[in-house]
Amino acid sequence: MDMAVSVRDATISETNENIKAVIIMAAWWREPHVGQVRALAGIWLLSSFVLATVYRSNLKAMLILPHLSLPFNSLDEFVQTDINCFVVESSVIHDTIQVRKIFRICT
């Protein structure tokens, strides 16, 4: 009886191995090559990383830098406005503003 069971198990085992071999041989062309899959995965990861970085950078730029329009375009226009500004005395900007004021008064 032990011999009958072992022969039966061997027969089932051989049958399973034969079925696996037939399935593998029938689908050999469907298996992707490892190099191609890795290359495709690498390209996909790199492109998704670049797109995410560009999107995140543009989003930060739009949120961080608000659009601010100034009421003047030059130092002459700034001097003509009534906007208060703190400037350290005897600095280059202070001297320039004073010269512009004097020039504006003289003309």
C-alpha cells in the first residue's frame, strides 16, 4: 500500500511538472526582459520626479511672491509722491533724493 501511494504521488508530481513546463514554454515570449522593464521604470520615475518638481516650484513661486504694483517707476516719480520712506542720512540714496529734490526745485 505504501508503494501504491508513493507511485501515485510521483505520477501527480510528474504531471504537475509537465503542466508547468508546457505553460512556461507556451508563454516564453510574454515574459518581459528585465533590462527593458528597469529602463521603462527608470524613465517613468525620472519623468514623474521632474514633473512633480516643476509643479511644486511653480506653485511655491505663485504663493510666495504676490504680485505688487508700485505707484512709481523711477526715483523721480517716487520723490513726487507723498509716500513716507526711512532713509539713513548721508547714504547714497539720501544724497540722491536730496539732489533730485534740489534739481526739481531749480527747474
